[in-house]
Amino acid sequence: MLYILFAISAAVVLVLLLLNRVPLSYTVRNLTVRWITSTLTVLAFILVVGLMVVMLAFTTGMKRMTEGTGEPANVLVLSEGADDEVFSNLDAGDVAEMERLPLVLRDAGGKRPVASRESYLIINQPVVNPKPGRPQGRFLQIRGVVDVPMAARVHNMQLLGEGKWFSQAGTQEDPNGNANAQTLIQVVLGEGVARELAVDRTPAETAAAHNQQRLDIGDRFTLGRRQCIITGIMKSSGSTYNSEVWGKQDVVAPLFGKNSITSLVLRTAGAAAAVQLRDDLKNNFKKASVIARLEKDYYAALSETSDQFLYSIVFVTAVMAVGGVFGVMNTMFAAISNRIKDIGVMRILGYARWQILVSFLLESLVIAIVGGLAGCALGTLCNGLSANSMASSGNGGGKMVVIELVVDANIWAAGMLLAVLMGVIGGLAPAISAIRLRLLDALR
């Protein structure tokens, strides 16, 4: 839709250029003569369009992340009344019963269900060495998994480089040989949270680190009252797992008073079987009341936050666009007041009123297009940058996520469309006032 609107706007500008007999050099000369006011107006366009591009990059990154999480063949099961994993508590007997349902996929031997039992929790982690201007603590997402190889298969997760999944025990002795130290908790991290935790390192630690951009294999950090050692970094960019710490369920969950399973993810033979399993759990599973959702639908619903942010963007952009429109009007009214005799001369030379109107309208469009292109280019500098946010369905709960800002062609089209509309609206009233001048009044 944005492409169509922008194409129509570009076509209108092209038609105006072809139909108008006023030399373009005349329009350009008048812009350069008033270069100070023209530049200030262009800067207003850059501010409005650039800010909108950055904000849209945030919402686009959020939407892509939530829509890119989850497998079509997976069904996510939560306890009744829980809209989010963090509020759910499932009974172990009910979990075992659901894993035995016929639609749940089995491994190659046909003995084990392809399912992942998990405990999801959010903790408030104090920052050990807070830097000036940085928060004293952060929310950290922990996912305790019972069987990590099975969880990796269910979620289709892989590790970067030479990383390994943590052991069945989920802990290990201190490799430095400190006999008095507590055992270290083995964990794997998403790429986003690995970069976020690396910010806490001291300059000396950063200089000595193998990977200065993020924590890496063998690095340690504090989780609650225990030290964790990283065994692997997940290939999780573009999903909510990018912001999670995975550990052994019976090791990490009890650290924060969470002993129950919060969520069960069941793999089926395909998307159609997943829909059948969801409906079967909803209508026929009588042992316990549970909420069964397609995993893709659960994570897609978390984009409610980005939708709310989009409404805010529309409001803020509209307010700022009003200022931009008035800036164009001020520039063009000033141009008319200085060129009243030029208008009279053009009338004597045979230019029609509509041609004079097009001439002034083209001036405002040139300002708008230059400002729009510069604003989009400036906003594109944020492409690929990381930002922290909350992904939520709007019903409570949510996930602290590290998202990657995305500036795509749709955002460029939206930015240029906004600039053209501002230019047309801001230049139309001055152009109309110019053609309403009587010939004798213009030549006085």
C-alpha cells in the first residue's frame, strides 16, 4: 500500500514537471537565493522524517522478532488463566499425560515424545559494576529446560562456532582448580543478552576478552548468588530466544523459588497436526484445564507492544508534521512576498495561473523531497543497532527483549510519502494565494 501511494505521489510530481512551462532553473534559482530559509525548512523535514524512520525501525524490528519466533509444528501449553509463561504452573502428572497424546511426534525409536518441559522466569539482576548513566540492575530472562538436546530439537536451535550444550548435570567444577569454590552453573545464551551482559565488564576485562562485543564460551557472570559459565551461544538472532539464558531446569529454577514446570512445548508432524493437537487439548483433555496455543500464535501476539508504539508514532509524527507544514508555508509565503513583480511579469509573458501555481508548488516539493531523502538517509544509520524493550500481548506479563532495529523499503516509502504530503499541503495555500493576485496589483 505504501509503495502504491508513493508511486502515485512520484507520478504527480513528474506530471507537474512535464506540464509546467516555467523553467526549472527559475525555480532552483529562487531556492538558492533564499538558501537560509530553504535550508531551515529542509532541516525541519529531516527532523520529522528522520525521527519517524527511527521509531518505525523499532516497531519493524519488534514485529519481525516476534513473528520470527516459534515453529509452525509446535504447540505451547500453559496452565489455565495464564496468558504468559511466567504466570503458568503445570502439574508433572498432567505434563506426562499430554506427552502421551497420539498427535505428539515421537523420536526415531518411537519411545520418547518430542517435547520440552521448561520453567520460564524473569529475575531482577543487580549490575556488579554499573557505569555512569547505566541502570543499577536489569531484568534477565531465564529458561530452565529439563532435557536440553530435546529442547534444542523442539525449538530448532543451534549453537555458534564451537559451543556445546550444557551437560546433563548442568554444573561443573571450577576449571581453575579452586576446591573451595561452588560448582559453576553451565548455561547457554542468546546473542542479544550476551552483548548486553558484556557491557558490565570493566575496561581491563574487555581488553582481555577473546570476544570484545559479547560474552563468549568460557566467560562467567553472576546469576543470583551463583557463578555461571557459558558453554555456548545460541544462533538466536531474530527471535525472542536472543534475550534468554538457558540452563538446567532443576539447577537454575530453584535458585529463584521456581520448582514447577511453567510451559510444555509439544512437536507434531506439521502445521495441520499442530492445529489438531491444539483443538484436542482445548476440547478433549479433561484431566486438567490448560491453555493450548500454536507456538507461532503465542509469540506473534507479543507484538501488541509494537502496535501500541505504532499508534504513538502516528500521533507524534502528526504533531511534528504540522510544524513542518507551517515551516513550508512560511517559506513559500516569504517567497511570494518577494516575487510579486515576477508573478506579474510571468502573467504578461502568457503564463496561465495554473502554471504559476505549479511553479510555486514545485518549489515546496523540491524542499520536501530533499529533506525527506536526507531524513530517510539519516534514520537509516540506526539500521542494525540493538535496543532493549518489552514484548507483551497487553494482558500482563511479557518478555524483556533485545531487538535489532530494521529500516526497510517500506519505511523509506513511508518517510518519502510523508515528506511529499507535507510539501504539497504546505505549498498549496501559498501557491493559491500567488495566482489570486491581480495583474495590476502584481506590477505596482
